[in-house]
Amino acid sequence: MNTEQVLLQRCESKCELCTSELNLVVYEVPPVNAPDADHCVMICDVCHGQVSNPDNMDANHWHCLKDSMWSQVPAVQVMAWRILKKLSTEVWAQDLLDMLYLDEESQQWAEAAAGESDANSEPTLDSNGNVLTDGDTVTLIKDLDVKGAGFTAKRGTSVRNISLTSNPEQIEGRVNGVRIVLLTCFLKKAN
């Protein structure tokens, strides 16, 4: 059997991300040295269009990942992680990403392609010019009104385990149990 036949049998002729049965195509999950069934997923043309052009992702379409992220197929897990990471500014996507567990090898695979796209982007800097990375702890240097949440984040508040966004002037973190986007000009990296 060729790769497409193996994938169609594995996925029971349904998109491995959203379960659509229409217009299925083989997608090689980068980086791929040898495109075999273990390094490919079978996805519909809607998923393929959004994965191929991530700047035009429709976040509502990807609610389907709450089911497919639990697949036993590493390539599907890697795709779910990458899509959720791309959509991590959405609260529901970040919550799913926090729940998603990848073994070490799959995690490295998932981050490999993500690192390629991030390599040319600007670093995220705090108000003092220090480079921020995922997982860092920052401190607020100014009281900030949190619109929509109805509270003020006070100066001196520590925000642990931050997540970087695609915008180098913003990070995400939890303040008072609420996941919010913070401008880096109001933060300093904790020592």
C-alpha cells in the first residue's frame, strides 16, 4: 500500500484534524526527510488551506482540536500542538495547549518547524531591553486596567510562566487567574 492508502485506512477516510470526509489530501508534517505515513496526516482541503496559510486561520474552525489532540498518532498530535500554539491568544486554545501532553520526541518535532518560522522574528524585550522567553517570570512596573475582566493589575505583581505571542511587543500571562495579553513596555524581567 502507498502512503495515501495507509493514511485513508488509519483515519477511516476522515480528516484527522476536523473529521470532515470531503476532499482529503495528504499533508507532510515538516520537517520531513522521508514522507512516510508516520510523518504525514490526512486532512481536508479546509484544514489544508488554513495550515498552508496560517495568517488566515479561522479560530472557530479549530475548536475540533479538543477531540483530535488526543489522537494516538504522533503526527496528528504535532499538528494539533502547532495549530494551538499559533492560536494561543485565544483563551480556549491556550487551555487546550496547557492540557496537551507530547512525549519528548514529539515535542521536539513540534517545536522544530515552529523554531524555523520564529528564527527571523524580532526578540521580545522587556522595558529594560532584556530578552524574554516562554516560561519567564515578569513583574508589572505600572498599575494596568484590565478591560473586560473588571480589575486592575497592580504594580509589582509577578506574572509567572509567560507565553510569547507573534507580536514582540506583547506577552501572555495569568493575573488574578485570568489569562491576559500584556504590553512588554509595562514589564520587567524578574531576576
